[in-house]
Amino acid sequence: MDQKKQAEASSSGELTAAASAERQAEAKEIAESLAGKRTAESAKQSRYSPVRVSPGSARGESSPVAEFVGFLKQPKRVWLLVVGTIVGLIALVTVAQRGFAWFSEKRERKQEQAVASVTPEHLLARCGQPIEDTTKNVYPILMRTMTYQISRNETYIFDFSRTAEETSDWVFLSMKDANGKSYETAEEKVSALSCLNSRK
């Protein structure tokens, strides 16, 4: 029985030694093949350096889509800032538009009141003496024409009328230039002759 155990022990020792030797041979063979490949590769190296492409740049991570995705991942504070800025800009534009509309309406009302209140006396007070002031009696109406020459090329003619009664008021009929062009709106009249909008 001892012989059997010894035989088994020696055979198992031989197996382990054989397996170990085999493993060492395989390792040596792998090492030599790798060393041979390396030397072959180093001999074949070209004079140009290799170009390496990283997986991130190949996928195009710096594209606008990737930047937008990165922006969406920002914290709440940034989002609140963005939303607050947008709302603030909308409110600012709305207030500016309403303010401009209010200012335009106010200016237009003022011009309409100034033109509506034009009489020969007001015109004299606001714009001074005309170069010509004629009154015609076309019974039962009096027609009055006042001509103002602002510059060599600018002459404006104002027409008024009233009834022949002493107590009646003059009514502003029209404003034309020397070429016969008629000014219809209050804005056109005030733009042509700014003294119409005077407070006098």
C-alpha cells in the first residue's frame, strides 16, 4: 500500500512538474513571438507620426447639438436666469411699444387741437405778420386769405370764412402751398408750418 501511495505521489509530482514545464514553455514562446513582432513593427515604422482619432472627436461631440444637450444639463439657477431674462425682455419691449404709442397719440392730439383752434388772430399771434392778408365780401360770407412766406421756395396760403354778421367766428377752411398742394391732416400742417403748434 505504501508503494501505491508513493507511486501515486511520484506520478502526481511528475504531472505537476510536466504541467509547470509546459506552462513555462508556452510563456516563453508567447514572449518570443511578442518580442519578434515588436522588433518587426519597430523596423517597419515610417517617418510620419501616426494619426490617432479619439472616439469623441469621431462622433462629433463639439457639434451644436452636443453643445445644446450640454446646455440643457445646466443647473436650475441658470435656467431661472434664462427664463427671467426672456420675460424681462418681453416686458421691456411691451412697455416701450405702449410708451411710444401713448407719446404718438398725445402729440397727434396736441397737433389736432392746435390746428382746430387756428383763427386769423391766432395765426397772427403764433406766426407773425403775413406778407398778404385780404378779405373779400361774397355776400352773405366773408372770405379771408392770409399768405405766409417762410423762405424763397416756401409759401403757405390759409383760407378762412365767416358769415357777414359781426358776432360770427372765423372758420379755418384750408391750407395750401404756392403750387396749390393742399395739406389735409393736422400733422402735415404742423410739419409744414411749425408755428401752428405754438402755445400763443
